[in-house]
Amino acid sequence: MPSHQPTAGMMAVDPLKLSSQPPATASPQEPNRNPKYDPKKSHITETPLTRKNWYKHVNWLNAILIVGIPISGCIAALWTPLRWQTLVFAIAYYFATGFGITGGYHRLWAHSSYSASTPLKIFLAAVGGGAVEGSIRWWARDHRAHHRYTDTDKDPYSVRKGLLYSHFGWMIMKQNPKRIGRTDISDLNDDWVVVWQHKHYLKVVLFMGLIFPSIVCGLAWDDWLGGFIYGGILRIFFVQQATFCVNSLAHWLGDQPFDDRNSPRDHVITALVTLGEGYHNFHHEFPSDYRNAIEWHQYDPTKWTIWLCKQVGLAYDLKQFRSNEIEKGRLQQMQKKLDQKRGKLDWGVPLEQLPVMEWDDYVDQAQNGRALVAVAGVVHDVTDFVADHPGGKAMIRSGIGKDATAMFNGGVYNHSNAAHNLLSTMRVGVIRGGMEVEIWKRAHNENKDTMVVKDKDGNRIVRAGAQVTKVFDPPASAGAA
Ligand SMILES: [Zn+2]
Ligand SMILES: [Zn+2]
């Protein structure tokens, strides 16, 4: 029954390739290509979707599995009484099969974020199969492409194509296998549990997805049909929808504390829905970390379960990024946000762009009605500010046409950081070296401890108290005022 169409669908598994090619010699770059697939023939996805051909674009097998069967299950449930034992079992089995996807398919096989003992692997391959989301091999291959080519056309479930597309549209509509980015799955081809599950996928799905829940509820409390409908069909539906949210909701809702260049986001709601896979911005930055949530109070039952498995000897080698690396990423993102904020503020004309004035010219202009004040070699036009000067008009006027460096920096009043910031917005020129101001310019330039820090756009970052007009301990000889 697996589709032999070259579609990237959850049932588009390819057992033939595995049997014809020993896993050890499988080329790492070899995609999961179907032998019946002819790359020369144009694929249906290359034909625009029209009223006449739309049904050819639909992957009917997947549409039935993801939409058709759940709907029929809902209808059947109307005539099937729900026993409480069956409900409890269905919920427990929901978590087990969900963990098969999050802890098994995703964190163990797609990302190798920890190692599992053989019994745990078999358990995860079985319950993961019961979630009916394709074989481990197929799922992990696509997921690695999703990480490698996030948000691009090679991403099998790029959210850039729409929220519904990333949720399940990519499975319901046929995909061109040539489009999906290539990934290395040689390690999975070497894992006999993965290979076995891939080869016998259909049996695994039927047994773990439908037969097993029916048997449990049938033998234990004689509810065969309830087990089938609630423990099987409807439970599959909920697990599928929940885990599909990792591809849709987790790329759409929430914050981006580590990197905002791509779509992955962190949100507690996604975490609650997906058994802890909701800290997806972190996950895309640190994919081989066995955790998705790094804070103790964040909801990540998948992480907790892996940790418990380690305590009882079923899992080992749990990978964790050093918090130093994590904090670096977080800080850089914060820095980026700060830079964006800083870029929106007026810091005054950069010094290198200001016209150069001769000292005499400065004095001349100041004496002829322009309220110019030189502080640390920088000329400021305070005409519009004289009336608003908190220290009074007379005080500010006394600095006009003079070198007011010392006055401004403690000679008369040691101006605040905010005052230096405000002053910088009034800059109109710099004094050519010479006369009094040169002393300050040189003192400032020669201050080797003052590092000029620029943001990524090359704009100077002016820290509090590090404005060019701020001069500590100005020599008395320049107190020209
Ligand atoms: Zn993702
Ligand atoms: Zn992932």
C-alpha cells in the first residue's frame, strides 16, 4: 500500500531502495528516490493547479489518512459510547505515541541529541509508528532538510508558503521530490531499528495505530470498538494535529530570543500542544540539544522523559550546549534589537561628517549673532536652546564664542549624561586643530582606553558618559571661560 508515487508524503516510503542497497554502502547524499520515478518526466507540481486538474495535485492516500479517516472516526464516535477506561487509555496512549515522535523521531533520530539503548529504540519506533506520521527514515530525512533549508523552497514544510501548508498542506498536496533539499541520512541507514521499521512500516502502522489499542481495550474491559475508534482513529488524529503544530504554530507564534532571521519561534502554547517542542527558536539554534526548553519552569515533558530514561539506564549521552554558547546567542539577538532601536534615535551628526571650522571663524560667527559654543573641539549651535537652558540664559550665554569645555565639564557645572546627549544633537562643526580647543581634542583622541565601538551598520555606539564632549578632569589651562 505505500505510495510508489514520488511524493513527499507521510506514506511515501521506499522499501525497495533499502533492500536493493545495503545500508552501509548507501551514499550519504542519496535522497530517498523512488526507482519508479522518472526525473525526465515533468512532475504534476510543475503544472499549475486548475479546476480541471486539481485532483491530480492531491496526494489522496495522505488526504485519506490525515483528513478522511479522522472525519469518519468522528462520525463513528457518535454511535460509540465512550467508556472512561478507554478514555484514560486513549490519553495515555496519546502521550506515548506523541513521545514516539518528539522523543524518538525528532530528538533521537532526526537530531541524535542523545543515545538510546536498543529496548528504548524499539519502543520509540513502535509507538512512533502508532502516531501514523511516516517511517522514522522518511520523517527524519525531511526534518533534516527542514533544518538545513529553513524557510526556503527546499524546506519541505516552509511556513513561508502559508500556515496551513506548513501544518499539513505539504502532505495533502503532492510534492516534487526534486524540490526538497538533500540531507545525509547514512547514520539512519546504519541503524537496524530504523531500517526494520521502514521496511515493515505498513505493518507497524496498522498494528500500533489501530490493532494494538483495540486489543488492549478489548481484552481488558471488553471495549473493542471503543479502543479502535477512541484509542485508534481519534487518538491518531489528535497526535497528528498536535505534532504538526511544530511545523506550523512553532514557526508562527511567539518570540525569537536567539535569532530572528528565520521563522522559528518560542511560545508556551505551542509547547503545551506539542509535548514541549514549543521552544522552537532555541531548537533551531541548538538542534542537537536534547532539551527544547532550557528553564526548569518551562513545559518540556519530552525532555523530562528523556532525562528519566537516562536515570533508569535506557538513555545516555544526553547532549547539551554550554550555557556560555546559549547566552552568547541570546545576547547577540538582544544587541541586534538594541542596534535597531539605537538606529531610530538622533545622536547628532557624526563627527567625521561635520564641517571643519577655524577657531577665528568660530569666534567671528559667535560674535555676530550666532549662539555657538565649542566644547571639546566640537561646535554647537545653541540658538534655539538658550531660552530653555535649565541653568539659565546668562550661564549658557557666557560660553558663547569661547572654549566651554571646562565650564561644561565641571568648571561651572558638571553636566549630566542627558545634557551631553542633548548637546550632541546641536553639533554644527569641529574646530581645526589649534588654539585652546586643540588641547582637548588631542587629550580626547589620545585616550587609548576609549574604544570606538560601532554597531553592524557602522554607526558609533555612544555609551553613557562616553560622549565626545565629556572630558574628565580638564587641565586648568584651558578654562578659558
Ligand atoms: Zn522548525
Ligand atoms: Zn528539529
